[in-house]
Amino acid sequence: MHVRRTAARSLIVLCLLTAGASASYAQAVDPDPARLVEEIKAFDQWDSKNTPPAHAVLFAGSSTIRMWATGSRFPTLTVINRGFGGSQISDVNYFVEQTVTRYSPDVVVFYAGDNDIAAGKTPERVLADYQQFVGRVLAAKPATEIIFIAVKPSLARWTMWPAMQDANARVKTYTATRKNLHYIDLAAAMLGRDGTPRPELFVADGLHMTAEGYDLWTAQLAPLITQVRPVMRVVR
């Protein structure tokens, strides 16, 4: 009888601890976007000296986007890269006018959510913030095609992979019934035969990608961009 009581008490304690951890996880607050203002100013300075191209494919999101040499890797496309390091989806939403809508792009390629999960945000929150991003982009230009790149597995954040998979599944379901929205899973090819991240795809920090990682992403993403990108009619 004493054993049963002890086991029951242990179970109750475990449930309380789990509930407390879940509550803390769900209550993660948005970081202060002011920490990223210098990166946004750099975009403004570039725009003040250059004429941003029309009908572009715009890459938006976190440092995974920023470190992607999109101009050279997609040489046949008109590309704008507006990734900024350390950003969460809430940051992209805060700066959406400066980094996305002002350019009126035909296609937006979006990667973020990785830092969100690492900061303690739930998969539900990732979806909700992405929905807000979509709403703002389509409100500015309803014909915009938006591609969500699935949150990637990595060596540094491998313990968070189940939550990231959950977030990916929610976004995939959300995009499935909306004609302007697209989802691409580049994560599966980043896993080896043992089901864990392939080391050669990551730099020393175990989080950001090597050239080989970007080779993989570019090769798989390019056909989808071609598929969804509007065909421009030449007026003679």
C-alpha cells in the first residue's frame, strides 16, 4: 500500500512539473525588435542608393536566409535577400514593411521559426505568427506567392526537433488549402541514414549551413520557384 501511495505521489509531482514547464514554454514572449534595427537600417541605406527590382523573388527570414548567397545561386531570377540574423517570426512581422511589402515581390521565400522554438515558443505560436505574416503580405499584394521552407533539423538543436516537426506539420496543413501558399520540406534530405542531421551540412556551430547544405536547398527549391512564379507577359 505504501509503495502505491509513493508511486501516486511521484506521478502527481511529475505531472505538476510537466505542466509548469509547458506553461513556461507557452508563455515565451517576443524579443525586442529594437535589437535588430541596425540590420534594418542597412537595408534602408541600400535602397536609398539603388532601385529595388520589380517582380522579384524575395527571400525573407532569419540568418539561414541572410547567409544564403541567393543572388549567385539563383542567377536566372530577380532576387532580393532580406534575411536578418537572430530574427524570430515576430521580428519579421514587426519589420514586414521594411523587408517585404515595400518591394511588392511576386514570390516570397520564407524561412524562420527555428529561433522561435529555441526561444521556447510553441509550435502553435509558430503557426499563429506565420499566419500573421501571410495576412500582412497578402493584404499588401493579394497575388503574392509565398513559399514556407520547413524548419530544418540541426546538430545544435537536435533535442528540439520534435517541436520543430510539430510546427512544420501545422504550417503544412495550413498551406494545403490556400492557393497562394506553398510548403517545401527540405529537412528530410538533411538527415542521414541513421535519422540524424548530416554533419557535412553544418558549419562549426552546428546550426548554420555549409556550402553543401545550401547546394542541397538551392537544387530542391529552384523547381518550386519556377513552378509558382508568375509568367511575365512582354508587351510589344
